[in-house]
Amino acid sequence: MNTQQYLDKVHKTTGYTDYRIGKKFGIQQTNISKYNLGKQTLSETHAFQFSEILNENPARIIADTKLENAIKKGNDKKIAFWTH
């Protein structure tokens, strides 16, 4: 899953708007906008917060976002590492 998909899942799980997610979890609205637009991947802190909300392994979410970042940057070494 990518950042946008995780954010969508948080919306569905909590019923919160972007604004409420930002206020509740201390995420700046500019970051949420960038997440929605696919311009930024989740930080490790936000990945941990989302993992608690979604009852998922934080390492999985972090690995997914690291892979997403590597793909965006075209870093083949990191893509191989995060898909191994």
C-alpha cells in the first residue's frame, strides 16, 4: 500500500476528515495535503500513528512508505532492498 491508501484507510477506520486527523494526531495540514496528492510519503512518526489506528504492524507501513519513496526517486538499490 502507498501513503494515499493508508490515509484513505485511516479515514474509513476513524470517520475523520483530513482536518480532524491533523488535529488529533498533530499532523500539519500541509503534510496531509501532500500525502493526498502523492507528493510526500509518510514519516516514520505518522506511520507509527497510523499503525496504531489501523492495528497493523508499524514495520510493514514503514517498509511500504520507504519502498514508495524509493520508487518515486528511481533508486533501484533501495527498491530491491525494500522488496526483498
